[in-house]
Amino acid sequence: MSDINDGASLITDGKLTFNSEGNNIKGSKYYSRVIHYPERGGLSGVTIGRGYDMGKRTRQEIYSDLTMAGISQEKSTIISHSAGLIGFQAKEFVRVNKDKIGEITEQQQISLFKHTYRSYVIRARSVYNQKTKDMREKPDWEELQPAIRDILIDIVYQGYRGDTIMLAATTNNIDDIISLIMNSSELRRDENSRNRVKYLNESRAR
């Protein structure tokens, strides 16, 4: 049996997010190397790899990203037909097509994640700058503690708007971020799978 995250050692940026978006245990509900449907409030789309959600992507975008990651043209074409599907439609697409499509390789999963994560770094920085634009004194994105930046990216990657946590991040204080997570019913609910508080606490020793 594969380790729960045996590709994580090859991830330098975004390891928190990579580890939170699935595992490599075949047959597990969270096995990520096949198309799957993360049931979270009915807003998810068909997903492949570590959080590559196709619910808000175009066919062309999906095909380009998947082939760039080394996935075959045939497999990428089939998967791209899930573009725009969310909720029940996404779940049904997975049911009908999962076995036909089969698995992607670990290297393909890693390549897809690295490409996707880079775009979310840019997106999270943009969200941070937009949400804090009216604050006179705040650290620039690059001045935030690396672990805090990782948390903000992970929040955006998961699909949250991040209104409150972006403002909290301006103190650049790990304890403030932990306090916000533990006092937010939404973020606290995610702790079992995301482990953000543990990640922040461990970062103190790095």
C-alpha cells in the first residue's frame, strides 16, 4: 500500500495544501489520483489530483493544464468534459467515468499540483492586497511570516474568500492566526483535515 502522501517529499512549496487535499491510499475516499467528488456544501466540481477542481474551469483550460502535467491527450479530453459541473452533476460524472479514465501517475499529480499552486500564490497575494488596501500600516505580502503566507494560500486554495483572516494576517503574528482559526466555526471544522494550527505551531521551530 502506498504511503498516505508519498509524493509530499517532492513538494517544496505548498506542502500543507498538498497533504490536505487527498492521499495515496487506493480505495480511500480521499484517494486523489483518480477523478473524485469532494462533498463540501454542494459547491465542489469534479476534482483530480490534489485539489484541481474543474467546477469553474473551461474545457480548454483543463485540457491544457492536464496535458502540461503529462497526462495523455485521450485521458485529458475525457476529463475536460467535466468543465463547469458542480454538485450532483459532478458526482454523476465521477460515477460514470471514474473507472474508464483510471489513474494518473504520482509524477503527473505532482506536476499538476505545482502548476496549480503557483497560480494560487498569485491569487492569494492579490486577495491579501485587496482586502487590506485601506490599512495604513501593514506588512507587504513578502514580509509576512512564511507559515502565515502558506495558511493564506491554503485558505484561498480551499475556496474561501478569506475576508477575516487576511485582515488578521496584518499583525504578522502566529498566535493571532491560530486564535482566529479556533474561534471560527468554519475554519475550526476544517482542522481535522487541514491541520493549520499544527502547521503554524510547528513553524515556530523552523
